[in-house]
Amino acid sequence: MNETTLCPRLAKAMDLIGKRWTGLILYQLLDGSQRFNEIESALPVSGRLLSERLKELEKEGLVERKVYSEVPVRVEYSLTEKGRALEGAIRNIESWATNWL
Amino acid sequence: MNETTLCPRLAKAMDLIGKRWTGLILYQLLDGSQRFNEIESALPVSGRLLSERLKELEKEGLVERKVYSEVPVRVEYSLTEKGRALEGAIRNIESWATNWL
DNA sequence: TATATTTAATTACAAAAAGTAACTTAAAAT
DNA sequence: ATTTTAAGTTACTTTTTGTAATTAAATATA
């Protein structure tokens, strides 16, 4: 495998948001801040991977994690500005899916 | 894992174009019809997976495969209308990548 | 004090997908 | 018969995912 890529930034974007479940997680978060279990229930993703993906998205600055020290603990995830900036792209894919699938 | 998904069509789209390398393969084909080796050289994808992905994309009707019986054989891949319809979404991601990565 | 409850994870292990490199096929030129 | 070249395929290793059980934390309850 060579390492020449036409557009390294697009490659990184694809690697990030093209990772399994990530697109759907972001789509789900377009509806607003949500807690861990809400996202887990809304998507066919297991807790293990949801946790992993949310960590990646947080690290990349697309998602913000907020802990509320209630009983039991409540953790809410929401899109940052960088994450919300993907809304157009996601809506575009959604619209393609509606028209072509 | 549950199976309830807000938008089954978006889920399918994400499963398809979110598969590793698929986004970049489509992006590469936006430049026009290209042969197997051209795509393989342009992207950090191995022949094994490129072959697999192109087959999936052909099966889903996003890509067309044309064989030219020259010596040695020439095989060209190009986007169908359905595939080209993704251009907006891909450009959108590209533009996000430029602005945010 | 010990046990129960609830959300948000983490761990352990099996299964599937991806990475890597060598090999095969086909068709014609030497 | 051997060589050449593009387009794959195969065999094998490594990484990622799927699944289910387990842990952590903070309080309420017996």
C-alpha cells in the first residue's frame, strides 16, 4: 500500500467519520444533547463501540462530554461547533439515501 | 444491539459509503473513468480490498465496470448516475475537512 | 453494615474484516 | 515454450467488531 493520497485532509475525514457507526452517532446527535443510553438505544451499536467512538469524537473535538453528578450519574454528549459543521454533509448523504436507496 | 434505526436508508448509506476506502474510491472516480491500477496507485488501498470494494459498488449500482479486450486487458471503472449523485455529499465532506482539519 | 439500584462504562473472548505478499489468469508477442 | 503485463485471487497474519459478563460510583433501602 502506498501512502500518496490526493487529499490528506479528506482521507483523514473519511477515516474519522467513515469509521463504523460514527456517521450514525453524529446524525443522532444532530437532534441535540443526549445521554449515553439514549444513543445506545437509538442505534444498533453496542456499548463497547459507542464508548470507543464517543472517545474518538471527543478527542477530535467533534463531540463534548458532560458529566452530571446525579444518582445515578448522568453523562450527556453533544456536538461541538466542529461537529455541527458536518450537518450539511450528513444531510446531503441522508438526501442521497432517500433518493437512491 | 437493537435493530431500531431512525433512518434505515441513512444507515444503509453509511454502511455502504462509510466502509473503509469506499469514500476515497468514489472521490477518486469523480475525476472520471479510471483503470484498476490507477485507482490502486492513487490510494493507500491494496488490490485485494480495492477489488472487493469495486465489486460492492458495482453491485449497488454506483460504479460501472468496463472490460477492454486489449493486451494486456484494460478494465475501467466509472461512476454511474447513482454514484455521481453522491458528488455533493463528498464535496461537502471535502470542504469540511479543509475548514476543520 | 450489608445489599440493592441504576447509568456508564470496561474486560474477556470469539468472529469478522483488513493488511500483506505471493500466486494465478489470460492473451498475445518473442 | 517462454515472457510480459494488468487484473485480479489466495493464504496467512493482524486488527477491529460483536457479544455478554463484569466493574465503578453514588446513594437508597433492609
